[in-house]
Amino acid sequence: VQLVQSGGGLVQPGGSLRLSCAASGFPFSTHKMSWVRQAQGKGLEWVSDINSDDSTDYRDFVKGRFTISRDNTQNMVYLQMNSLKPEDTAVYYCAYGEARVLGGQGTQVTVSS
């Protein structure tokens, strides 16, 4: 299994970023995909899920600001992040399956003026 995240960077508060995750090595279309983040010095924090039927779920602190989506033809999952706040600063990982298994190096998102 391989998960490769990209799209992070430095953005000012109120700005937007779109994260991407390229998945391979498992039957992508039948698996739940998730985004999980880890701020410096803190534990892993689940952010959002998208199920195989395209239903979605979000933590309260990102509802209305973040949107998860997937493209089963490309084995990709995305996280559109709008109205970013400094507290969104973290390394973001994608994960697969009900157990939210992480893979890859993650992508750093820094929200700062």
C-alpha cells in the first residue's frame, strides 16, 4: 500500500489550500478514505472521512470550511480547505480503511501571517 500526500504549504489566515492523496496497492473504490492531522507536539487528530458510497463526515472544527472528495478513476482523495485558521497548522495524512491506516510522509500545512 502506498499513500502519497501533496498540496501543503504556507498560507495566511483565511486562505485556502487543496490537499491531494494518491493511493495504490489496494482496491481503492471499496475503501473508506480519511484525512488525519498531527500538530507539532500533539497526537493524531481525525479530520474527515469519505466512504465508498461518497458519503462524508467531518469533525466539528472543520465543518463548513473543509470538503473531502474522491476520484475512483484516478485513485485520488482530496481535501479542499477554506477559511484556514492558525490552529489548522499540522502535518496532514491520508488514511485508508475503517481502521484509518496511515501511509506516507504527510504534507505540512502552516497557517500564519
